[in-house]
Amino acid sequence: MSAVLVEQSTPDRVRRQAQLTTTLIATVIFLTAIAPLATDMYVPAFPEVADDLSSTATQVQLTLTTFFVGMALGQLIGGPVSDQYGRRRLLLASVAVMAVASVVCALTPSIGVMMAARFVQGFAGGWAMVIGRAVIVDLARGAQLVRVLNVIAGVGGIAPIAGPLLGAAILQLSGWRMSFWAVAALGVAMVAAVLIAVPESLPPHRRHGGGLRAFAVAGRQVLARRRYVGYVLVSGSGMGAIFAYVATSAFVLQSMNGMSPVAYSVDFAANAAGMTLAALVAARLAGRVATRKVILAGQVAALGAGVAMLVGALWFGTPLLLVIVCFFVLMTAQGLIGPNGGALASAEVPEHPGTGSAMLGFVTWVAAGVIAPIAGLGGQDTAVPMALLMIGCTVLSVAGLVLARPAKAASTASH
């Protein structure tokens, strides 16, 4: 299939043969699930990891940080490199490296080796995610692009629900190392899925020259697009709000309100399900309702949840019912904000899909890595820092939407 595509002389003929099939979309969803699975599956085992590797809790938490740093850098570099050399071979290589790094994590003799392996795992996983997204951008346009990316985000939202539950089940039946063996097995399955379902979507005549200079030129061209930068801010700020919730929700619900671990897991799953459902609804609305209006609706809801959380934290002792409602509204709103913002960002730079996806992924995961520790600065007895971050991130997201406003003459139904 890929050999035939290379011989084609026009983008239209390439698109007709490298089709956006259901199997291809399912494979990209599989690729996007690796980050939450590789993270959430072993989070319940943190105390056991610390004991087994004779390390501190802080050192174990740093394995998350190195993973996020690797994920951000992998997306930043993987996109432009795939713009130069094509998608399929690099995608196969990245998934294989991720599987090998998972095996190293499973066999690690020390926390230092695990940190390094987690960095490589994140780097390869980020590389795979951004190339998978670039394949979609190669083959879809307009409302179809928005629809498909929302479906990917919506169905992919199952991973954050399943990850902690699967990790806890594995921990009950075996040790923490089995979680990484499971991720390695998923990596092998991903290699097979890419071989079967993903064609080469970027033939030689559509590729860009390589080198740092070419990357810098492409980066400048992408960042010069005001609307692209605005939509990246929309999506990245939404991710910041999500990780403000992820980093502190256990303390707010369990430590401050006495919720049991089982009840917390159910609530966490319900919030992730709300985000997934919202993303799927947004996919159905693509081409029917202006995407910017859908984003704005999500931003208004998220801002309301943040303000209500702050009021409750400052004056009413952070009551449980208010927290549950605010968390659900916040996470559901992100299903309307993040995927749509990312889709519109990609649509602004069709000539540099890899670089555009790389910048978007880099900003998204940097936001995750930066916001998570900031949210916990107040300790486990206050929700004020988290509420302020929820508000601040949403305000930045609104500012991004304003920055990305289209000129009146260029307005389209998708914007």
C-alpha cells in the first residue's frame, strides 16, 4: 500500500488511496491511550514502588515528571521529523521503543533506572501520539477533521477511567512490575495494529526538508499564525485545568471530605465519562454548530465551576456536594474545549501538520507537568490553589479563543 502511495503524483490521488478508515481511527485511539495507561496503571502502587526500590515518595513522583517531560519533547520533535521522513516507519519505530522502555521499567533495579526508562517511554509515546494525530490531519479536512479528532478524544477518554482500575486490579493479583509488563504487551499489539491499519499518508512530494534550520523555519511559520497560537492556548489551558483537578481531587475528596477510596474511584470514573460523552457530543455537532460556539459553551461552564469552587473553599468549608458537582462540570466542559481547540489549531496549519501537532502536544504536556505540582502547593487541607488554577486556566483559554477570532470576511462554519 505504502509503495503504491509513494508513486502517486498528486495529493488528491494519495488521499483517495490512503483513506481515513474506521480501523485507522481505532489504531490512533489505541496510540493516544498509552499516556494515561502508562501513567495511571501504576499510580495506585506508588507506596509499593518506593518500598521495593528503597526510594522516597518524592523520587517515585519524579518518575511521573520524567514521563511528562519525555512526552512533551517527543511530540515537539516527532512531528517535524515525520514531516521530513514520512509517518509510517517512524510510527512503527516509536511504538517499538516504547515497548522496550516498558520492559526496562518492569525489570528496573533502581529508581534512577526507572526515571530514565520512563523518560524514554514518554518520549517514544509522545512521538507515536503526534505522528498518529498527523496522519489524521493528512487525510481529513474541515468538519470531518473536527469530528474525527473529537471521536478520538472521546473514545480515548476511556483510558483515564480504566487505567487506575486496571492498575489496582493488577496490584491485587500481582506486583507493580506487572503493570509495566502489561504496557509492554500493549506496545507489541500497537506495532501489529500500525502494520495492519496505518498507511503512509505523507508521500515524498509533500514532505519538507530536514535539519534544525528547516524545523526553525516551519516553527516560525506555524507560530506566526495568530489563530493557530490562539487555539493552542485554548487547548493547552484546558489541559492545565484538567491536571489541576487530577493533582488535587484525591486530597479534596478523601482527606478533606472523608470520601472512601472506592467512592473516589467511582467519582473519578464518572468525571472522565462526562468528559468523554461531551467530546462525542461535540463530534456530532461538528458541521452543524460553529465549533467556536461549542468551545465557548465549555469555557463558560468551566469558569462557573471554578468560581463556585473558590467561593465554597473560602467561605463554606468546601462542602462535598459542591465539590462533586464542580468537578463533574469542569471535566465535562473540557470535553468541549480541548479536542475542539486542538482540531481548529491543526486546521490553521495544513501545510505543516506534523509541526503543528508537535507544538500543540508540547504545550499540552508542558501545561500538565507545570500545573500539577503548583496545584498542590497549598497542601492537602485547602482547595483554594486548585480553584484559582481552574479559574486562571479557563480565563487563559477564553483569551486564546479571543486571540483566534477569525476575520469577518474569512469566517466559516467550522470557526
